[in-house]
Amino acid sequence: ADEGLNGNVKYSFKKITDKAAQIFQLDAETGEMTLMRDLDFEEGDFYELDVQVRDGGDLSDIAKVV
């Protein structure tokens, strides 16, 4: 594990639709994603989100969640 500023990471949605933003919540400290309401497969059969993690320095990365 990194120490100091590099050990302090923050998570955020890099790319998310308005519809998905009403359903998914992301904890900026832990990166844990939770549902704010039940999924309805009549509204959509999948969601695609880009989650970015950034440390206290200059490093960042993006993961696609489907």
C-alpha cells in the first residue's frame, strides 16, 4: 500500500448516463457501488459505467463496469 498522498485514493464516475446516475451510487472513499433503487429489466437490460480512481498525486485509472 502507498503512503502519504499516494495512499489517499478517491473514486468517481467518469462516464455515466443520467438514467444510471439515478440508480447507482459510488462511495468516493471506498469505491463501493450500491443501488439507490431496484433494477428494472424492462427499463434496460444492462448499464455501462466508467469509474475513475485517482490518488493524491498525479496517478489515475479508469475501469469499465458493465
